[in-house]
Amino acid sequence: MGIIGLSVSGGWAAASHLPALRALDGFDIRALSTSNPDSARRAGEQYGVPLVFGSAKELAESPDVDLVVVSVKAPDHYANVTAALNAGKMVLSE
């Protein structure tokens, strides 16, 4: 699974999605994306997520991601959900 919008500055993904998904059996958070590669790298280090991407499209196209969690501001949902669906991924959008 990969989370779009998991940033070092916190937010909904860090406060809600990450702890909830980590508490469930059968989910492995393998990837995250933020708006740029440097912030993605920092977030990966902070949250212990091994694969980091500077764009949602890159995350969605990764063969290591089967489910994409979209946790960004509402105006950005359409583009991120569309990128994941076009890559053939299952999507959870808040």
C-alpha cells in the first residue's frame, strides 16, 4: 500500500490514516508520496516507509503498491485518484 499526502508536517494522513492502517493485520505501508522528492525522503525517514516518491503518479505506477490511499486536500483528490485508477490500483480516498 502507498499513501499520497503523508508528510513530515503532519496532517490527516499522519494523524489518522497511518496509525489506523498500521493497527490492522494484512496491511503493509510500503510507499508514500508528497509534493516533492526531498519532502518525501524526509517523510519516509520519519515514518519508516521504505519507498518514497515526489509525485502521486510515480507512487501509483510502482509495482510494489497495490492499494493507494489518497489523503490530500479535497481539490486534489480527482487528479490523485485518477492517477491511481489509471495505473490499475485499488483506491481508498478519504
